[in-house]
Amino acid sequence: MTAQQAFDSLNPAAWANTPVVEKLALIEQIQANLTTYANQLGEVDAKMKNALIGENKLSIAECMATTVMPMAGALKGIENLYESLVLGKMPEAISVNKVNADTYAVEVFPVYKKDKLVAQKQRGFLHVTGEPKQTNPMDKPAGVIAIYGAGNYSSSIEMVMALFLENKVTLHKPHALNEATDAVWEKIFAPLIELKAVAFCKADQGREMSELEGLHAIYFTGSTGVAHAIQNQAKAPLVSECGGNNPCIIVPGKWSDKDIKRQAIQLASVGKLNGGAVCGRPQTIITSRNWPQREQFLNALRQAISKQTFACSTHYPNVDETKAQFLENQPTAETLKPENGEHIASEFIFIPNIKEDDFAVTNEAFCQIYSEISLDVSTDTTEFLDKATDFCNNKLLGSLGCMILIDNDTMKNHHGRLNQAIAELNYGGIAVNDVPPNIWLNPYLTWSGCGETIENFVSGVGNFGNAFNIENVKKSVILNDFTATSFELTNRRATENLLENASYFSIDQSWGRFAKLAGQMMVDSFKKKDF
């Protein structure tokens, strides 16, 4: 279908006037369809990525995690919203606290029982300009939102956000890499296609879609250059998420050997996810040159990448060129080879001790590359955070995601200073003792750049998410315990079990699904390396 034909097939007025009870029933139908086609989504996605790699490296379970899980999480958050709307009310935040003169922190996660079980000590906040206000999505006017699907993952969660949070029908164009999975999504969204609330067009319809008359907005996930090109020719406002060079700020503290190993493994694991093709993954590690444990941590990270986490192959196009540019411009670059380099495109570039004006500071990798900069600053928490915040806000490319690692004692003793840094850091998603992709996966939080303008944005303008429909969100924040472990690629089979079970639990948060997830995690916790 062409973009114009898809647009003409939609009926925005009918969708806007569909009763909330019927919309809740449709959400449940889409969830049921997602369960039916979950395995097929993973299979089709794995086939595409493995063909690009040239080796059957990625499993169905791994690809379910990048297709099923994001959509399932978004639908679950929206389902909770609509269950409240059926009762005639909006969901209530946990707490609201003033951050400064014009900003409030609204605690929105975890509210629901199953979320609390999974979250443990993890908490989620929206930073909002002005006193928080919620908008009932059913009160929003009819319209059409056009969506450009991402290339690095085939789970266009923006579709359900447009439908159920903005009350708009959606026109979806897949990235060329994801045409095959889009055919599966058409089966999943069949009830909404029948209602003329969703339409799909061909992957080659990008220019035609941007030039359509009558769009309310365009949602885009992808490169900054393409986003600006779309914006320049589009007849509707653009909401975009475009990546960037994301920092991991390591606040100096006294870490045990166990702490260092655990955090190194977690950092290595998030750096390998999807072959490094994750918009929110950290890229630049920020340390203090005077932190006594800096070298110990960097060596632990080398070991975690090379020996303690399994190899992940990079499938995304043009990665070889990107790696060559970083190697050419950064003389301290090291090429690490997990599993002795036995798998195609699995090498990891690690670049310690870069300078503030280096190539690695002003460029995004979007593949398995980490750099590290040691700031010439004392280990005093206030002085370090002052310097780190200044570097992030004024030197690093973009404003998408920021990761902060801070031990519990330091966090307790400098709680106010940490909160100040969170407020001052110009990032749309800030994860403290957690990984930024978990913000994207959380339907109650938002995802995109922070404080950027339509004229010169890098990471994007506007944001996606926000199942509580709170207005004027500036950024999203996750706070977690230093001892929490988000994700570890230390056993391939255990990882596949986790991703498959978590995908199905994300769709259907039944006690049976939870028992299977938790029970398998307990069994797998005793497993050693299998690579």
C-alpha cells in the first residue's frame, strides 16, 4: 500500500469516538494476538539479523526481547491506564515532590502489584515543568499520526502510544530491514486495521509519507540526519528520538572487589545488547583520574567484555566503517575479542583515557564501542559531579540517556548532591544504578532528548511514552540500589530462558507466568559459563 492509500483508509473520527470499554477490549485482543505470534516475531527477526551477520548467532529468544517485550510492556501500561478510565478516573502517582522553582518529580513506578514484584528497589520518576497535570486521552481530538519504524529493532511501540495515549489513528512505515516483521505485526494489529485505526504502507514510502496533507504529527526513530531531512520536507510537526553519545558516570567511592566485578559485567552486558545497536546504551565512561580503583575497574571491564560475558555479533549496516573511524582517530583503542574472536563481527573496541575534544566524544558509535575519559578532578563527590555534569552537558554529543553508578554509602551521604546532578544533567533519561534502556522499556516513563530545539537537535524533540499522560515532562529518572543487577550475559542458555519468559510475562502478567519466570531464574542462577 502507498502512503496515500494507507492514509485514505483510516477513519480518525470513528477511532476518537470509540468508547473506552471497547478500546480496553481491543488492547486485550492485541495482547492475545501478541502471545500467538510472539515466537514468529522472534523467528523472523532472528532470520533477518543472522543473514546480515552471516552466521546463525542470534536466537529466537534474543530477538523476542527486541520485538515482543517492548510492545508488551507498552500495552500493559496502557491496559492499566484504560482500566482506570473505565472506572472514571486517571491513575494516581505515588508521590509528587518539588525539585526546584519550576520542576516537580512525579513518582510513577512501581504502582501496580506485579510491577512491584519485578521492580524490587527500582523506582521511576517523571521530572515535570510546572505543577503536574494529567490529560485523559479520550479527551484529545481525532487525528492521524504517521510513524517511521526504527531499523535497530522491530517493535514500533509508538503505534500504541499514538492510538491509546494520543487518541489518534496511525499510519506505519517499516524500516527496510524490518519489512518481514512488519508483516507479522499486521496480523497482530488486524482488529485495529479492520476498524480503520491502523494502516501499514511499504518501506519505500518515506518521502511520500512525510509530504502527506492532514497529519497531526510524525513520529520518527533513527538517525539525526534523516530526522532533519524529514522535518525539512514534512507538513506536520516531528517528534523524534535519534540517539547520541551517552555517558556512564562513575561516582568515586570505595567499592569492594565484588562490586567492581558485578558492575563491570553489567556494563559489558548492556554494551553488547543487540550488537551495540541500542540508542540508549552508554558509550563514554566517565571516571575521576584520582579514583584509586580506576585502573582496577577498567581491567575488570576488559575481563568482563573478553572473558566473562558471551560474544554478541553486530548486525547493523555500516558498522565496519564506524569501527574503522574510531580506530583511526583514537590511538589508545584496544580491540577485545570475546570467545577468542570465534564469532563474526563480535569484536569490542575499548578506548581508555580519551581527551575532552576527541573524536570519540563528538561521535556516536551505535555498535560495540566503549571509551573512557578520566577527568582531572578530585574524588570529592560534589567536585566530581560538578565536573562530570559540565562535561556531559557541554562536550558529549546529544542528550538522550545517562547512566550513573554510585555506591549506596556515597548515595546516602550525598543524596542532595545526587538529586542536584539529576536535575542539572541535560538528558531525557537518567538511570542511577540501572541501565538507560530500562527507561525506554518502562511505559510510565518517557524517552527522547532533553531541552533540544527543532533547529539543531541531535537526540530529538518531544518524547514518547508516559502512560499516566502527565503534561510537560522534561526527563525521566530511574533510581535503583547499587547492588541491583539489571542484566548479565554470563550464560547464554540462562539469558535465552530469561528473555523468552520475560517476554511472555510482559504480555500476560499472570501468577503462572511469574512463577515460570522466577523459578527458571532461580535454577539458572546456579549455572556457570557455557561459552
